[in-house]
Amino acid sequence: MKIVGAKVVVLGSQGVGKTSLVTRYETKTFSRNTSSTIGASFSHIVIVINGNKVRMQVWDTAGQERFRSMAPMYYRGAHAALLVFDITKLQTFNDIQTWVHELSSRVGEGLMLVLVGNKCDLDQRREVARDVAQQYAASIGAIFLETSAMDETGIDEMFEIIATEMLRKSDDVDSMVHVYSPEPATKSTIVLNNSASSLNDSSLPQAQNSCC
Amino acid sequence: MERYDEDLNENSFFQVLRGEYVEVFERAVEAGWILCVPRAGALPKYALAQDDILGHILVPSDELPETHFRTLTDRGVVVKGNLLTLENEVSNPHSVHILFDEVFYDEDMRKYKVLCLEDPLYASHALASSSSCDLVMLFSLRDCIDLLWTEGGGEEALKRLDSLVQQFLDKNPNLEEETLQNLRDLVSELFSEAIQVTLSDHRLKHKTKEDQYLLDSIKLSVETYLLHGIYKKLMKGITACTSGDDARLNRIIRNLSDLQVRDLDIDPKLSSSLTKSKFEIVNIEGYSTPLGKLGCLKRAISIVVSQGGVVSSDELLPILMFLVVKSNLPNWFAHLSFLKLFRFSAAGADSGEQSFNISSLEAAIQHISSGALFGNTSPEADCMLQVESNSLAQSMEEALGYNGGNELL
């Protein structure tokens, strides 16, 4: 049994349905009831795969242009980024490239990228072809999937993919840094460490300064 | 701590359910039923009966599968907020808090949902009356003192911490002259020592080995108690470090005195709750611990969120900016630094939400400080954010042990 903590940021322009993706997952799984009181901007999603727990903190990032300069305060220390666009609006897909550019210069490698084409139930109004998005995802080393908060397509899968990848990464010897359980041999909490999380936020590695 | 956590794999109720009721369990997984598991501390001491188990499996109703269920013992259950309520007991309605939820996947990637409950749902007398220990939730300094008292060895435990605080204050009479980094190091050292002293109590040490949640709660309590003890002196030191940034922010805030809700594109229907929220956030100054200040920040945010429903970061940020501008607090950067740098126990399950709230507050403060709210009159506001506020931001990053401050902000 191990516990892996991961920070997941949701990026994308306003109106692409970032918050509805997360809230849809939560209503289905009850997290909306049990999790935070601070609306759709922050959520806990916990997935247990084969007895190993992945505890994801999902951070919504402000998408409006006027708040753009504050985005780094949200994505620093992230382990995975959901890059969400609206398949019926080409501009939102183009906006993703700016995010990717910014992430690669500021966060560096090791950050898992997931390109998400949302609103795929509106296929007849599609402006972004699936293979174009797929190709772009491949070029930036991202996983691509299409989702719909309306008919729930791809939403579970999105978090499953991230959880599975976080578990896989935690098996890399290099990335195991932080063990805070009193019984390190059987149970351990692992904070993924990679070039991204070496810039980690106060939420994760602080206990290193403490007694344990 | 406001968020309970435990390892359900170790929970004996869950173990019995999966190990001894294999058929029921398999059926539940296949059919997408929901498994409820009472938290470890609320389990009965006797062997679980079949009805105890079946009464915790929820079958979604056909009409309202997300809120209405029947247990396998044929009782109606309704989910509302974070409460599960047993329906058919008209005379004695029984409600139980959902503490957390997890989605489990087995080897074949079949999935099922588990809700961890504060108390058993099935209100058989034996189960209900046997829940011996109340769940510890830490919301305030008072809660922390109570926990240290009951678990840490009574008055003695607090006296030992008091003497550590006194030693610290005697040894460091001039905190105003320290850098943020030094302040953090000094307090971090004090915290480590205090944890050691507290866990030198054998009974407690033994208990925390079995119970991660208790250990996290003890750490938070020690941190809270210590910081309360050194707050006045520490805050003087922090304020000295942030005075330049605070002075600049205050100049800008004075010039924004006419700021209206509409200037920030905040939904007008939130106006009345913003007023209430403002009365809450000004209290942040009066709290002397990260726990207290964070609780205050959270309440201020919740007041607005509960009014406005689902709130995204795009909506939350202007709300926080409005609160900061209207709060009349003279030293926002000092409070922010205190929250960012002096939370040593932050490893528990709810540290994520607190970090999010701090980052959002930081984003709001930095945005105001950059002058960006003046709009077109400061076309280069974004550059100012990077350049001007860099010194404090950088020293905070450095104190947190980030690699190289510059590329981060």
C-alpha cells in the first residue's frame, strides 16, 4: 500500500467548461458533497488502484486574460496539467499553445500533460478535428482525450489516466522522496518529485523540516 | 484538521466486507452499488453481524440515482450535502456525516465507490452506542489545547511546551532583525523540538504509530500552540521584512478607495454576501495561528461561495481582491508570509485546500500590488508584478526552499 499525493492543475480559456468537467466527476462520486466549501475552484479526488491510493488535489486556474500573470501561483509545483479546450471553438485550441509554451519554460519537464477536447457531444459544431488535436498532443508529449460534461464521455477516464501515471512515476526510484508514515516499510506517502515538483508548493514537502 | 483521513485497506469493517461477504461485494461492484464504511474509531468491538454489513451497501434508486438509495436491509437513504439520512425512521431520523469518498479499482480495473462515514449508518442499538471515541476535528486553538491536554498527558504537556516557548523568546530577543529565511529556520527548529518533546510521552507515541490521523492532529496542535505563544514577537519580525511591500500595497489600496463591485466584474447578486464576507476577513488580523487565520479565510470565502453556487477561480479572484482592498488591514503581505512560511505540520489531508486558499489570496494581493486594477492607466502593470514585487516574493520562495526564485514568479 502506498499513498501518492499529486497536484493537478486545470488550464484553459474561460468558457471551455473546466469547472463542469470536475464538478461532473464529483457529483457522480459524491465528492461535491464531502469536499471543500470553496466551490468548483478546488477539489479532492481520491482514486485507489490495486490498494494504492492516489490523492489528487485539483486546482482550477483563472482563465481570463486579465488574470493571466497570476497563473504561475496556481501551477507551480503541479504534477499534471489538464489543458482544456472547446472542440467547437478553434480559438480555445490555439490558446492551449500559449499555455504549453509558458509551462515548458517555467515548469520544465516531468509535468504530465493531458490535452482535453471538451464538449465532444457537440460534434456537429466541431471546429477542431480530432486528428489535428491528436497530432498536436503527440508533438508536445501529451495524452489526448475528448470529453463531454453533458453525456459524461471521457471524464472518469481522464482522472484514471492521471492516477495511473502518477502511480507509475512513483515507482521510479528517483521520484520517491518523501516518506512520512511511521511504518515506512509497509505504508508510505510518496510525494512525486521531478523537475516540476522541486519547485514545490508548501503543501507537500514541508514535513521534511519537521520531526519525522 | 478539518478533513479526516484513514487507510481504508486497514479498516476492519471494510476487510470483513471484502473478505467474508465476497458474493455481496462482487455483486455490488458489478452493479455499481455504493459501499459505506464507518471510520475505524467508530466501529463496534463485537463481531459484525450480517445486517451491519448489508445495511451499509447502498443501491441507487431508478428515479434519482445520485441522491436516493436503498440499503440491502431495505431502508431508504437520502444524500444531502455531506449527510446521509435514513428515511424510514420517522420518529428518530438518523443522519451520518460522509467524511470522504474514494473510487477503488481492482486488478481488472473494475471500479466501485466507497464512502467513509463518521458513524455507522445502520442504527442498530449495539452499533450506535458502541462508537466510543468522538472524531477529533481541529478548528481552533481551543481544540488544539484540548487535544494536547487529553492525548498528550494533561497539564504537564502544555507546561513543557510553555517552557520551550519561553526559552525561544529568551534566546531570540531581536526577531525584528532577522530575515524571513532565518525566522522560518528558527521556528522550524522550535517546532521539531516541540514535537519530540510531545511524543516523548510513551502512551501517545504508541497511539500515533497506529493512527496517522492522530499524529497529524498532534503535529497541527503543537504548531498551533507554539505559534500562538511566539506570535507577537514573530509577527514583529515578519512585519519588518514585509514593510516595504506593505507600504506600496497600502498606497495602491488608498487610491482604490472608490472601488465598486462592478469594477471587478463581480456578479452583483454577490454584493450582500460580500459585505458579510468583509466583516469576516478583517478578523484575520486577530488570529495568532495559521489554523485560525486559515479558518477565517475559508469562512470568508465560503460566505460568498454558498451564496453564488459553483465558483471558479475566475470568479474567486476578484472576490478576494475586493475583500483585500476593502478590509483596511495595513499589513497583508505580513499575514501572507506568515501563512506561507509557518505552516510546518501541513502534510495532512486538508493541506491542499489550505494551500489553494493561500495561493488564491497571494494571487489577489499580488494583482492589486501590481497596480493592474487601475486598468489602462498602468499598461505595464503585468511587468511590474514581475519586477517590483520580486524581492519579497523571491525571499518567500527561497525560504520555502525553492530552486532559484527568479523563474518562479
